[in-house]
Amino acid sequence: MSQRARLLLTAALVVALASTAACTAGSSAAPGSAGPPGGKPNLVLVLTDDLSTNLLPYLPHVQDLAKTGTSFANYTVTDSLCCPSRSSLFTGMMPHDTGVFTNGGQDGGYGVFHGRGDDKSTYATSLQQAGYRTAMMGKYLNGYQPKTDGVPPGWNEWDVAGNGYGEFNYDLNENGTVKHYGKKPEDYLVDVMAGKAAQFVSGSAAAHTPFAIELATFAPHGPYTPAPRDADAFPGLTAPRGPAFDTLPSAAPSWLASRTPLTDAEKQSIDKDFRKRAQAVQSVDKMIGTVEDALDKAGVRGNTDLVFTSDNGYHMGEYRLTPGKQTAFDTDVHVPLVVSGPGVKSGATVSQPAENVDLRPTFEALAGAATPAEVDGESLVPLLNGTSPPAWRTVGLVEHHGPDFDQADPDKPTKHSGNPSTYEAIRSTTYTYVEYKDGTKEYYDRSTDPQELHNTAAQLPADKAQQLHDTLQAMISCHGATACRH
């Protein structure tokens, strides 16, 4: 079997795993338990940047995590953009509560996050108060400057870069001291993070202290820089060409409707970029293996939850768009979430809607820490243990401010990559509904139209249209888990 055939077969298996209803495989702990018997679990969060679901076939360690743990088939980010999404993950709050809607300016970036005091209440502050040693490594928030910005509350270990997108020639704030890394192969940022994480695991285990690590990579964000050892991987690999590739949806919104078919040059560029992204995530996969080896060596692997996800997805040719994000399509807002560890059901897939706001209360529940009342998310622990909570939300919320013309934004859309105006959206297990600031609406019935190619908003019965509008309006004004659930 050829390399490409093997990859396609792997991709089919991954997709099947991500879309199957919760299965009945066994668990490593009693049902309903929040972690290992007799102790607090360690936590390792691997947060990638711009990783879309179509890159999962190139991550064998993540596939292994899915076999031993639980995958979420309907995990949504609160915005398909770095800073709003990461702010929601840290705080457990929607953008309308964090105040972070973009990567910079008056409504986003590190400046708003820090200026509003969002960094004073995060999963890190909660876990530190619960006796955990905490570590943040890699990418923090857009606008953070290693040379001038300090270490936020809640972190015992802080190894964070500013502009690390190129993986070389970056500054790293190492617990308040700035160190420059150059062009040598050993300076490759993901590898540096892997080494520091292994040291942190060893030190924490020796101190018999529970720990939590966030490994936030810049990979595979553009310029899609692979480690030198992976620069020739996957020769001839091309981007997937599903039904949405180079196809406009019916009744497309105005920001998209005039997009012309992709040119041959654009398709060739997309193929090259996809191949580089597949190469870039090889270092992420190796990092996961390095951390797992460190956990094994320290004797704490069985007492550690590993979480893999992304801050947002990425489109590459779908809907005639060149590489980018920020849309409400599944390519951009629906990302992987895989969790493996003690008490987590093996080989299971959860179908209930989950969001990045749920990670903070999940980590707090695992650590035995209280979750503040202002948190909008809810703990995923019951779902991880294989039980269905009696009450759970039916939709996830997406809040986006646009269009983005910020020249300083590394995520500023290129001419044909898609630059939506301000919108809010809700995503259920079967549909996506979008309302733009100018009154334009989109509705995709993903049960019959999984590629989101038929916008049927104009054909909705009046009562259903009103119900969708009312649900969306309630979501964008909710505060706290109970209100946001209903």
C-alpha cells in the first residue's frame, strides 16, 4: 500500500471515530469518578494553533490518545481566531464576558485581556490555589511581549514567546528572564518546549506535587515552519478536495458571494501549504511522545490526563477561499478535542456539544478546585466518565468581530482568504445558524448537508426562525453556566 493510500485510510478511520456516537468501551476507573482513586491527576494540555481536523491523520500519538481516551465530535471554539479563543479557554467565559473579540486594538489582544483583569482568574490561578505546580510554555496571547510583559498570576513556570510563528529567531520569557533563541536546529521552538516540559514533569514528580502544563504551540500556524528533520516529509501530498473545495454555498453571504473559482496557481499554493502544515505537526506529535516518555520515566503516566485540541480550525480551498479562518463554517470553528487519562472512558466519542469554555471548569473539577460563578462553561468530567448529565446545553456559541484590517495582526486575512463582517452563530449537533450585524442570516442543516453548501435560512418556517433568533440572542447575553446552558 502506498504512503498516500495509508494516509487516506487513516483519515477515514479518524473521521469515523470523530463522528460515531458514544461507544461502550471500558474505563480505567469507576463510572462517575473525577480522576484516579486517592489522588489529584496531573494535567497536560496540548493547544495547537490553527490545527484543523484534516491534520489528525498525521498525528499518530493523538490517534493513540483517542484509542485510550474520549473524543468530542461536536467541540466548538467561541471564535475562529487565536486571542478570543484562548481567552475563553483560560477564563471559561464567552467573548462577551471576557471582552476579547479580536487579536488587538480596543476589543482584543493581550492588552484587553490583561487590562480587564481577565488574567487574575483563570484555570491556572484555580489550580495553583489547589496545590498544583503550573507551567505555561509556548504561545500565550497576541500582543504579549516577552521583553516588557511579566509573568501573569497563577503560573509557577513561565516559558513564553512573543512572535514565535517562524519557530526560530524568537525571544522566550523564562520566568521573567528573556533569552533569545537563534537558527540552530536545537532552537526549534516546539522542541525547546518539549525539553522544558520533560524537565518540569521530572521536577514535579520528584517533589510529589500534582502539576498542570499547557503546551501551546505556534505550529501549524503560518508560515507553517516544520522542524528541519521533517522538511522533506510527505512528498507529493496535496490538500483534501472534498465537496466544499472550490465550491460556493447557495445564498452565500455578501462577503463571500462574489468569490470567483480558485485559480490553478491558488490550488498549487494550497497544496504546498497543506504539505508544510502536515510536516509542521510532526514536531507536535514528537513533543507529545517526549512528554509521555517523561511521564513514564517519572512513574506518573497513569495519574495524568492528557488533553489535545486547537484554538481554531482552518480552511484551505473550501468555499473558494484561500488559506485562512474567522468564518462560522465547520472548517474553522469545529476542532478536535481528545482527552485520555485516569477515569476517562476508553475509545469513546461524545456527541453532546462542548466548547473551549468548558476546559477551565473541567480542569478545576479534576483538581478538586471550585469554579467561580462567573464562568460560563461546565465541567466535562461526567461526559469523560461515560455518563450523560441530566441537563446539558444544546448549542455552542461563536462570537466574531470583523472585518479584520489590522495590519499588525498575524491573522489579518489575505485578499481571497475570507474576511467576514461581525456575526454571532450557534452550532448544535445537527445545524449551524449565523446572524450578521447587517441582518444577513445563514442556516445549514448539517444532518443532510454536512459540507454546509446549502444556506436555507430564507426557507425556514417563521416559528423556527424566531426560535433560532431567540436562542442566539439569549446566548450572546448569558452570564454563568446555568444561564448559558438554557
